[in-house]
Amino acid sequence: MLRLENVTKRFGGLIAVNQVSLEISQGEFVGIVGPNGSGKTTLFNIISGVYFPEEGRVLFEDTDITRFPPYKRAPLGIGRTFQIPRPFSSATVRENVAVGAMFGTLRHKVGVDESMEIADEIIKQVGLEEHRDKQAGGLTPVEKKLTEIGRALAMKPKLILMDEAMSGMHPNDIDQMVALIKRIAKEQNIAMVAMVEHIMRAVVGMAEKVIVLYQGAKIVDAPTREALQDPKVVEVYLGRPKET
Ligand SMILES: Nc1ncnc2c1ncn2[C@@H]1O[C@H](COP(=O)(O)OP(=O)(O)O)[C@@H](O)[C@H]1O
Ligand SMILES: [Mg+2]
């Protein structure tokens, strides 16, 4: 469904993403891990259209979207959450989630009232019912993340990119959250790409495939179990023993 071919993004002299190729299939759950600064967010920004790469191509369902701006990608079914949530603070949770319905794959197909109904459904799914009519600016960080996930789901996307979606959450909440998201994604055949800095049990444990980024380059791309046993992964997180 999504294919990146030799994608490179530079910021001045720094190569943030270096010749990365990868494929995501329909309904697949992929974990992308890598230390801080390894290029995860930049990769997301390339897939969602915030940045255009200097080299390489991005294909979604065989359409070359390398130079599509974000507002042309969302209606194709590419949803995302942000590392730092920025809700419309004075709007309610319900209104924030409804925005996803208005600008996602249903764009121009649903009116405001229908978008609100879709938001109500999604709010139930992510467990934000008691906060539905509160201003989003007053939510806790975890509730803001849930609102973002809700907004992405309301887009009725084919692919959701979650940037550090679980950071700042308690491990128990993470387990529950990932299980919930995975269940919804499976039901609706949505591909999920979750990016996290650390090898989080919940994210990595439920992913079918793990991709490891290091200094902008992809160093591992394998089924989860195999990826975690790869000596390169250990090296990236723990360093190399001195004698070698
Ligand atoms: N807008 C930017 N301008 C300059 N450098 C950037 C910008 N965005 C990211 N970088 C740099 O690119 C590298 C990768 O960053 P990032 O994609 O945010 O990594 P991650 O999300 O894995 O922590 C880092 O060295 C970072 O400082
Ligand atoms: Mg990041």
C-alpha cells in the first residue's frame, strides 16, 4: 500500500533520513524504533507531506505522492498523530475529533452534523465519553493523545502513523492503549505504523514487523522476533562491548 524508495532528507549538512526504502501492507502493524534523533519524525513528515525529500519517491497505492502537500494526502487515507499534540484548544473534544471526519477520506461527503455523529462513535471507541464536551486545551497529556488518535480514526484512514503516541504514558496504560488501537485497526483493516524511541514491549510486542532507524538509515527491517534478536539492535541501544 505504501512504498518508500531510497528516500533522503537533509537539513543543511545533516542527513536526517538516509536512503530509506520500506513497504507497508494493508492492515499491517509495523513498529519503527530508533534512538532520539534517528530520523523517525522526519520520516513521518515525509510520508504525511510536511517535507518533500531531496531524493527518492513515496508511493501510496501506486500513486506517486512524493510532492503532494498534506491536505492532498489525508483524503487518500493517510492519517497521523503528532509527537507533541496540538489540539484546537478552545474547541471541544467532540469538535476536534469531528475535524478528522471532515478532512479525511470522507471529505466533502459528510456535513458537520454527520461528522459530529462519527466523532461520537469514535469517542466511545477510545474511551473519552466523559470528556466529550470539554475544551481540548484543558485535557491531560494522555487525554490529548487519545483525542489525536480519535481524530486520526475519524478520518476513516487506510494508514495511521503514530509518532511517539505512547510517550509519557504509564506502562499499564500503554499496554491497554496499544491493545485497543490494534483491535480497532484490525476491525477496520487500517495499517498502523507506531514510532517509538525505546523498544516498548507493548508496541514492539504487537507489531508484525519492526524497522530500526539509526542516524537516519534503516539498519533492520524484519519480522518482530527476528528484529529484536538482531545484534545491530542491541548495539544501537546499548553500545558495543569495549574489547570489540
Ligand atoms: N526542521 C529541522 N531542521 C533541522 N534539523 C532537523 C529538523 N528536524 C529534524 N532535524 C534533525 O534531524 C535529525 C532527525 O530528527 P528526528 O526526525 O526528529 O528524529 P527522531 O524523531 O527519531 O527523534 C536530528 O538530528 C534532528 O536534529
Ligand atoms: Mg521524533
